[in-house]
Amino acid sequence: MTSSLRRPIPEASVERLSLYARELGRLDRQGIGFISSKRLGEALGLTDAKVRRDLSYVGQFGKRGRGYEVLTLQGALSRILGIEGRAWSVALAGVGNLGSALLAYRGFQERGFVFRVAVDADQKKVGQVVQGVRIAPSRRLSELARQHEVHIGILTVPSEVAQEVCDQLVAGGVRAIVNFAPAHLEVPPSVRLRNMDLAIELEALAFYLGTGRPSRRPAPG
């Protein structure tokens, strides 16, 4: 097996690489040693052709007649995704219900994403410790982001302050931001922004339910 990143990878394929790595980890825990592209695709609602095409962007995998070696491929994808043997520092802005749930989710730390900073504008929350992280005042976000060399920022703040908080993250040297606030944010070209609007997702599901059309969302790409 060889791996390479000589070709640009479409964003939809990058998202599916993460799905493959997660599914392969589950298969490994079940003691499954090999899996075909067809079975891997079926587990994720994808065609075997799409699985093979995605993996072709990052290298040549698989053994004729046996398929993919689960542990080897999972390790290769983890390295390519940057989650093997590396910890990514994360800052959370907004420790409300959603923010607290994100802090409590163990899957992040298992995959190398560690919350180092949590801030909130509510002075009643400042000083509290949530899942091992002490909440600091929002005004210190830039300072703490630099101090802890934060790689990724997560926004779960009201829409009216989302841009201001986003700017604080950028000023603190954060180069990747996940935005849960229902607001359009402006970031420099050097910063990667992902918007996660749960209201839009629910409205889309409501549309499908209301029209009686199938509501299963296809995989990206």
C-alpha cells in the first residue's frame, strides 16, 4: 500500500475520508480484518465506486481478492487527516446548553481535539469548571487563544455577537473556526470557516416530512 497527496482532494471527499476512518475504527473494534469497498460503502450509504474514487486521491489501497486491511487503512487515513498522534487545541466561545454538550462529548478528545479554552460573557459562569475546563471571561478570548496556541475555535454564541467573537479568535491566531451561530461571518482568506446551522438542517427535514418526500440526506458529493 502506498499513500500520496499529490492531487488536490475535493472538500466532499475530505469529509468522507473522516467517515471512512470512523467506520474503520468501529470495524477494527469488532475484530474485522478486511473489508471490501462495496461493504464499506453500504455501511455509509455510498457506492463502492465513490469509495474507491475517494481513496484514490490519497493513495493506492487494497489487496486483490481481500479488499482493504481495516487497521492499516484506518491508520493511513488518520495520518492523512492529521488526527493520529497529534492533539489539536480547541477554544469554545459560549458555554450555554450547546457549548456545555460539546465540552462533554468524549469523542472529540478520543480523536485528538482537546478543549483548552472556554469563555462566556455571563459573569455567573466565569470561574466555573465544566468538564475540566475553567470558564474565563469573553474579553480574554484572544489572549487565551494565543497563550494556549489554539488551532480551532468553536462559536456557540448569539448571532448579534458572533462576528465580534470571531474577530477575537482571528486576532488570537486561530486559523480554523466552526460557527454554530445563525450568522454570516467574515474571515480573512487564511482562516478556514465552517458553518453549522442546525435550524437550517431542521427546516430541511421539516420540508421533506411535510411533502412526504424521502428525507434521507445523501452523503456529500
